[in-house]
Amino acid sequence: MVSKNILAAAVILVILIVSGGFYILQRPSAPAPTTTPPFTQKAMRLRSSDFEHNGRIPAKFTCDGANISPQLSWEDVPEETKSFALSVVDLDTPMGKFIHWLVYDIPKDTRSIGQGEVPEGSKQVQNDFGKKEYGGPCPPSGTHRYVFTVYALDTSHLAGVDENRDDFFRLVKEHTIAQTELIGLYSRAPPR
């Protein structure tokens, strides 16, 4: 038979273990170490002094006017950018997307393009009008959306484009580290 002293000692030991464990379970955990959150890059932004986002593109920049490209400027570019590319695409044609302008190898220090300008050193790809130069909005009917997109690329030279729009979009996608877009709207006046 177990002596009363041993039994009492065992009960006390159990009480100490349980209460100590309870204390451990109830003790508040140490606060998480504080760290400075990593720097987050602002999203690139694209603007034009010629029209607002989702605003009407003036006729000057269309087939009904001088048919020159509008002014564009962008900011908050990632530091690792080596060059830029630019596309202008009509989203609303019956046959799908219609390409108005493709430009690549835009130098990394470029932050704006003036009206009717092409950045020095850059290259253009043939558009759906069958020419390399900018072709302005010229919708057959209704209001169309024209998406101006600037891509920040991780390469200074987009090798392999070979003046082909499919190659342009494939290679731009492979090398894009950030992009931004501006949408302009245009509809032609009905004939009188």
C-alpha cells in the first residue's frame, strides 16, 4: 500500500505541474518583432495633355484631322527599367483588336512623347493600316475605345521583333515589369 506521504507528494507534484503548465498556457506571447515594411513601388501612370482618361480624343489626332499622335507622358517608373514599348489598340472593331501604333526600344530616360513625335532611337512596327507610323482613330461607326499602353521593360533592346506585331506583343509580355494605360474615346460625325 502506498504511504500517505508518497501519495501527498504525488498530488502536490501533479498540482505544481498542472498549475505551471496552466501558467505557461495563459502567459501572453511575446510581441512580434517590429520591422519596417518593405518599400512598395507606386504604380506607373500614363497621361496626356490632349485628352483625359476615358475622355474624347480630339479630331486633330484622328483620320478626320491631322492624324498625328497625341502627347503622352508617364511617371513612377520602376528603377530597373531598361527601355519602354508603346501600343495603341482599338478594342471595338468587328474583327477584334485593331492596331494603330506599335513602338519599342524607347530609351529608358524617356518620360514623354510630344504630339506627332517618335522618340529618338526607337523603332516602329507595321500597324493594321499597313504602315509603321501612327494611324489615328477612324471608327466606321459608333464610339470606340482606344487603349494607349506604355510598358516598362527589363531589356534595353527588344531583340527578335522583326517588324511583326505578334512578335512585338509576345516579346513585350516576356519583358514587361510594369505597364500603364490611358483610354481615349472617339466616334465620327455621321455624314451629311
